[in-house]
Amino acid sequence: QATDPAGVAILRIVPEGTEVEEGDFLVELDSSALLSERTLQQVKVNTAQAVAVEAKNKHETAKIALEESVNGTYVEERQTILSEIFVKEEDLSRAEDYLAYSQRLAGKGYVNELQLQADRFAVEKSRNELAAQKTKLRVLDEYTKAKEVKTLESDVIITKAKWESDQSSYELETARLATIEDQIKKCLITSPQAGIVKYAHGQDRRDNNSFVVEEGAKVRERQVIIRLPDPTMMEVAVEINESLIQYVKAGMPASVSLVGSEGAVLRGRVRAVNQYAAPSNWRRANVKEYKAFIAIDESSEDVKTGMTASVTVSSIFEPDVLQTPVEAIYAHGDAKYCFVDRGDGLVAQRVECGPTNDRYIVVQSGLEEADEVAINPRRLADGIDLPDLSPEQTQQAVNTGAAGRGLRKALAASETEVKPQAAAVSTEASAETNASAAGG
């Protein structure tokens, strides 16, 4: 905003937390540098204006000179030459008449040969003078006029270009002056709407310097100084892992739980979901998270800017479906199985699975309601009859065997005896996949 690269100092600022209406005073910035710059710029504007006016006058003069040459000087010179031609034609006519008269007298012996020769010379002289005037007229029409017109037209073009250039310079200087005037006006910031004043403290990522809004602090161009949140129109910004972002769409219902609100839950909805992953630091370079914005539909006095909230987005809802704990699903090759108790022991039952909420998974086929399934299938897999795997599938199982063995060890440590732990498959609760995150 100002010529100082360090920024502009805050002279006055309204206290944080103040309720303001549209047009109320917020911040006054130091405009002293801009006032000095405006004085210098005004001088530049005046100088550029004088140069532009001078260039315009030269252009107008060049156009007048062209008009004068074509319709004035040229016509005058041509008329003068035509008059001279008329005179020379009269002189030639008289000289020829006098020569004829002298020749008649010479035939009678009254004029000698010398006088007759002088009369012949006078006729020849008049002819040469007449030819010279005709040549002068032709040169004027064919060369002199064209040369003068080209020269004067060039002067018109050159002076016009100079005038337009100087006029553009004047307009640029004027626009610069208007920008400075506008910046001076903007040094006094008023509220664009009603709201509660919140200082926009921040951390500069480039040099790790913190920015504290206070009188005397310097702000850069386009830096946010104050935010005016409207308590009736609040939203929560949450970051959702890339594994769940496919389930979150704009318009989905959500519930917002404020930290410290004693279990109060507010209704909300997904307003927008970013299409690109949020920046992450080097410690979490492999973790991709996408920012979503949850609009709070209910107004509450407990909602304040900067608070932390827990958000649950209802992304998939399927009523009256079979579901089983996710621990009961056993992956074998490309298929998934549940170990079902059929009365005479456990049997591997292939199942088709649907969406999950990380606790329960929808079973689309393969199970019936009230079937009892083992929730520790990895511990029991060695005693279950499963289809043989292809060499490719076996190789993939070997590559991931370490992780599987570690999981089996963890399960074994948590159990006291080798027996299936069963859970009933039910339809009492609807399957609902939730993407949960915390945000402010």
C-alpha cells in the first residue's frame, strides 16, 4: 500500500471484541508517506499535462501547415506561374509580329540585316522564356507539390504520435495520482458490515515471525488486519483424510460438537469440499488431507471464532441392511470371508461387502440375519477349510505376511483361550458411514 517495503504502521485500532455496525471506525493507518508522495506526484502530473498540451498544439500547427500548403501556397505559386506564362505568350506574339514586319521592310530595303537578326533573336528569347515558365509549372505540379505534401504529412503523423505518447504519459501520471489518493482514503478503514471485531494475528511462514495486531505494528499490502465474524453465520473448517474424502459431498448433513459445550450438538451441512489436498509439512508428506467447510445451520451463543469442534458428516445412509463388525471379515486372496458357526463347527462363508464406518461393515450377500460369526478370524484361519490360492496370490500373501503375523500376535496376547469369539449379524441398526474430524 505504501512505498515503505516494511509496510504501514497502525496508528489507531478499535479494541478487539467490539461490536460494530456498518460504517463504524476500525483502523487508521499511517498515511504520512503517501501524503508526501502525493505532492511529488502532483508535480509530475502538471509537468506531463504541459508537455501534452504543447505536443497537441504542434500537431494542430502541422495540420494547418499541410492545409495551407495544398490550398494556399501551392495555388498562389501556380497562379503566379500561369500569369508569367500569359505574359511570355504575349511577348512571343509581339516579337513574332515585329519580326514579320521587319522581314517585309527588309524586302523593300528599309531594314538592314543586322536589325533583322536582332528581331529574330527577340523571338527566340521569348520562346525560351515561355518554355521556362511552362517547365516551372510542370515541376510545381508534379514534384514540388508532392514533396511538400509528403513532408507536411510526415510532420502531421510524427506530431500526432508525439502528442498521443505525451497524452498517455499524462494519463498514467494522473492514474498514479488517483491511486495514491485512493490509498490515502483507505488508510482510514471502516466496517463494511456489522460484526464482532477479531484481530487477525498470524504466523509468517516465510521467516517464522509472528504478526500481532496492535498500534504501531506494520502491515503489508493485502494483509488481513481484522475479521468481522457474524455469529449467525459460522462454519467449521475440517481436514478429511484422502481415504474418506470420496464419501463427503457438498450438501450432506453434519453434526457439530463444540469443545467445552457439555455435549451440545448443532446441526450443520457440508458447504464445500476442496478439490486439492491441503499443504502439509515434511513430517506428514505422505498423508493427504482435503479441507471441507461445514456450515452451522443453528445459531448458538456458545459458537465463537477460533473454537475447536468435532464434526461428524453423514455421508452414506442405508436403512435395513445386514451388518457385521469389521473384525469379522477375513481377506483371502481377492475374496472376503466370514467364519460362520453352522452348529457343527466354523465354516468359511464368502461374503460381498458394502460400505463401512470403521466399526461395522455392510454385508450385501453371503450371510443371514442372526448368523453368528467369529470376530477373531485370523486366529482361527489355520483350522478353516479355505480355497487354494494361485501362485500370484500366494506371492502377494507372502509379501504381506509380516504384517499379518504381527496382527495375529496382538490378537493372541489379548485372548485367554483359543476359541471363536462370536458376534451376531443383525439389522437392528442402520448402516451409516461417518467421516469424523476436528476443526476450528
